[in-house]
Amino acid sequence: MCSTRTNVMRLCKRTLLAVIFIVTCSGPAFSQCLTSQLNVSTGLDPSTNSPYAAGVQDQYWSITYNSIANQAFAPGAAPYQAYVVSPHPAWATYANTGWLCFRSSYNYVTNYPVPDSTYFNTYTRRFKNCLADSFTFNVQYHADNWLSNLVVDGVSYFYQPAPAVPSAAQFNTTNTIATFKVYLTPGTHTIDAIVFNYPVSGTNPTGLNLGATITGTTTSLIKDTCTSITTALSITPPTATICYGGKVSLTASGSLTYSWTPASNLSATNTDTTTANPLATTKYYVTGTGCAGNVTDSITITVKPPLSVNAGNDTSVCGSKSVQLKATVGNIAGSYTIQWSPAGALNYSTIINPIAQNIQTSTQFVVTVTDANFCTGTDTMQLNVIPAFTVTAGPDLAICEHDNLQLNVTVGSAISIYTVQWSPGIYLSDSGIANPMLQDMLETKHYVVTVIPDGGADCAMKDTLNVEVIPHFTVDISDTTVCDGTIFSMRGTEIPGFSYSWSPTEGLSNPNIFNPVVHTDKSTSYVVTGTNHGCIAKDTVVVTVLPNPPVTLGPDNTLITCAQQSVQLFATGAPHYSWSPDWSVSDTNRADPMISNLIRPTTLSVTGIGANGCKTTASVLVDVKKEPQVFVPNAFTPNNDGKNDKIRPLVHCDFIVHEFQIFNRWGQRVHHSWGETNGWDGTFLHGDAEVGTYYYQLTGYTETGETVMLKGDITLIR
């Protein structure tokens, strides 16, 4: 074991300084060298490992003075060497073996022109480090010293601002400045303690304590020379055999430091213990370093080849079906065991080809093979469970020729990642997406859409879609010109399976059929729309209605004539006429032919033909009387419209009117005439007679002299 030694140095007189190095280490590996390694404390002679005598120079310390005010100060040759002096009485309580002092007298200080000025001192101690490790420094100062900085190998570690000048009461006060750690490499190093001294009157001690504590079991401070030691380097275990993928802990002993090579697959390369996990047989070397030099040892780690096991290819299963796992094992000599996990999903977990049953979710199975040497090999296989899902391409469609339409396949929510394939791909914008566009279709197609879930090609689902293409079509109905009053049907070629609508609907028997019956009295433009599965075609049909000629035969619908007499007819309103029956008409194409040789009542018709070819037919009844007759109408309308404005006897076949009288309801005679006259015009006493019923009396004679008397009533209507 290493011991702990403490040495204290102090400056003589008023610049008293105390420096403490505390060195701690342990471990049997240092037994032959550690005693000398402790010869670093101030005041110890490295050659004898004993305290310097008073007045003896300590060759490992030097003190340099500099004035902060840059004033010249030359107490002697520079650098000023430190000497050990007897302990000051004020420090007797410390277990000090010597004090550090520089070769100068008190008078040099007190004779300075400004005795109370502050002086800047640098205290330097050299030491040698055998190993790379860390040092912890504990720094203290007394009241009339001010530690400005501590520098290790030129690197400053802290800075203290200048305190106020201490009073005499503070002289024996010890203050801790800092504790810090420094990492040093092997070699010679210097510690510079930069101190300001406050020279004040009195003999109170002053000082600076500077301690270095070595941490770790392999670190020491040694003097300039190191005693040789004998190193017996060894590795535990001396040999090792591991399974492929395994590891072994290696421990080296018998030296101070260690270096392992090669570095691959080692947990550490500069410690006594490391963990090796090589993947192939490897020889490792460790080099131990001590005070006497380097020693090397080696160990060969034999790595058994990896066990060959294959869990089989990743597999997908549709729904919760069972599937057999198929592992294979190779290059294993002797017996081995099989273990699958998770075991609960298998019928047997210790056989090479178990059956996975009722798997509800995707599962990774791990197969582990263990040989007689307890080496293991593992492999995994993924069993992807594809849940049942639905695919719907939608209802069958009809599309117009050359039109576009978007398709959209619906996939059940049980899966979210899948691919889509439409077949055939003709007329589709993209056959590999769920919603392609049908583009410029020319023919009817039967499509099949296949949805393939991710990782489950065997679980693909399909649906079909029929897309019927409606060929381009036209609606063609002829324009029509008709005479007023003509009833006709629209004419054209009807396409079966289409629906039709007409607009406007006026004059049409049914606006929702291809060929409605038309009965209109005015020219009209009709629009017919043909529709088939959303495909539309239109046509405009113009119906032109021509006017009929206004043919008339006079105001009377009946003409009376006597047997064997002729009567002339008069037709008006048309440029051309045609009479029937033609056997009694003098000229069937005249407007005013003579009718003769009628022996019985006959209806004669005339058809007037206009310039536009339209016809109007009018007729008149020619009543043939064989005996003289007289007739008085039962009503008249004396309103001066030219029709039935007068009431008078109508005579036929030589009847002679003798007297014609009309009376009102009070018996007043309102009209009296002899013979055939123009009749009564509906006036009485120079004014219009009242509307109402009147009574007439008529006396006349036939051609044979027979007297005829007629009575009756007539109605005056206005």
C-alpha cells in the first residue's frame, strides 16, 4: 500500500509560503516503486527520501520575484533558489518536515523603498509523472498572501481578484481558494503558484498551502529516477472457447498499465479488464507497462461457427386460417433442440414444423436451435395476417360514346395498404389506381378490378364492372307543313330503348312518345330530346300551319226550290271550287253554278281551294217542294248585323201572301203588310220594339185559289 505523506514549505521572513502535496495510491502492483514515488513533497530529498536539512537547497523549487509596479528588485542572482528552514513557531502544530525559503534576507524586503508595497511572487515546483492520470489540487492561503492564479504546465485554472490589504488580526486566518482536477500525461511537469505578498509590520506567519491529491490506483508522482520493478504479466482465463455471438471477460495482471490489440470487438483497450466478443477465432495481445518497461502476453479465443437455422420465408395468411411453419437446420453435429416462440400460437413449439393456428394478428415467430455445447442459432419469420375485406367496383355503368367517366373501387376498412389493378387497361387513364378515368370509350367493356393487400398476394379480392358504351345517335323527325285543322303524327325513325320528350307540349297528344299526334292551329317549333342511359340527342321539328280559305255559301244553310225549277248557288272565299254531287250542277268549277232537275231534297257541297292548296268545304241543303208552301221563322234578331234582321213569310212554289200581321202580347198590332213585303224590322212607334214574344197571322192563296191561314208566335231577340 502507498502511504500518505505531507510536507510543508514556507517562505522565510515576511514572504512566508506553505505548500502541501498530498499523494494517495494503493495496490500491490506498486510495492517496489511507490516509496520513491512519494519523494515529491516539498522539503524531501528524492535521493534519500528524507527531509532536507535546514538551509539545504531544494532543487525542485524555484522562486521568482517581480514587482507589480515594475520596479527593480534584485535580492540576488535569479532564479532564486528555495531552501529549507526550520519550522516557524506559529506552524508548530503542523506535522511538517521542512519549510521552504528563498535565499534572501529580511532586510532586502524591508529596505525596499516602499516597505508596504505588494510583491508578485511565482513559486514553481517541478515533478515527474510516470503515468497518465488525474491530479486534484487543494489551494489555501493566509491573510497576508493573495493567490492570484495557479498554472499547471502553462495552463491557468483560476483567477482571484486582489483583496484588500489584511489587518494584523487576519494573519493567522487560513482561507480555501479552490479545488480542481488536472489530467496529466507521463513526463515532467511544473506547477506555478502566483502569489502576491503584503509586507506588513510584525512577525506573524504568512503562507500558501498547495496540495496535490492523486486519484486512482495507477497514478503516482515520482522523482527524476524510478527504481526498476519486476513485472509478471498474465491473462485470466489463459484460453477461451465461445459460441458464435458470445463474449468472454479477459483480465490482465502484473503491470501498471495495459494495452490490448487488436481493438476490434473489445469493450476497452486500455484497462486491465475488457470484454471480447469476436465473430471469428482471434488472438488478442496485451502489453503491460511498468517502471521497468513493457511486457506482452496473448490469448487465443476460439469461436465456434454459427449454427445454421432458417425459419422459412415470411408468409401471409388470409383471415384466421392455419399455416404450417417450416424451419430448416444445417451444420449441426450431434443432437440439438428446437424452440419456437411465441409458443402459445403453435400446436407444438418444440418441433421443426409446427402449425400456427387461429392467428388473429400479424406475428413474428422466432425459432431457436441449441446444440449439445449450448450454442444457439436463431432466425425469425413474419406471419402476416391479412384480414378479410371487401372489394366493390360499383354497379354496372353505361357511358356515351367518346365520353369520360371516373371509376371508383371501394375497399373495406379492414385493410389500409394495398395495390389496385384493373384489367383490361384499355380506355383507362391508369390501370393501377382505385379511381381511374374512363377516357374516349368506343366500345362496351367488361372490367375486372383486383385489390392486393400489402404482403398478401394470395389474399387478393376481385370484383367486376360492365361498362356499356351507348353509340352516338341522332333524333331525326321531319319538319311538316299542314293546313289549319289537320291532325297528323310526327314522322321519323324511332330508336328502340330510348325515351323521348317534346317541348312545348301544346297541341301534342302525348309529349313523352316518339311520334305524338299533332293538332294545332298555329305554326310551332318543337324540340324533341332522346335519352338513353344519360346520353342525349336533340332535334327541332318545325310544324307550319297554313290558313284555310274562308269559303261560304251565303247566310242560309237551306234553300227551298220547287220541283222542276232551277236555283243558282253562290260560293265565295277561294279562287278555285269543286261542287258535288256534280249531276245537278251546271259547272262544278264555277263559284255560281245553276242547280236544276232536283226532284227531292239534296245537299250540295262545294270545296274551295286556296292558293296554298288548303281546302274548305261548305254545304247547303236544297229542299225541293212539290206544292206551294209558306213558312214564317219562329225568331229574328233585328240588330242590323245583316243576319235575320227582319221577320217575313217565306213562300215557295207560287204561294201568294195576302195579308201578314204581327201583334204584341197586349194585342197591339206592331206590323201589317199586304202581299210579299220586306217583313217587320222590329220597330214600333218609331222605336225598337221590346224583346219578347209576338204573334203573327198570315192569309194567302195557293196557285189553285185555295185560301190558307196561318197563326203562330215569333221571338224578338236582340
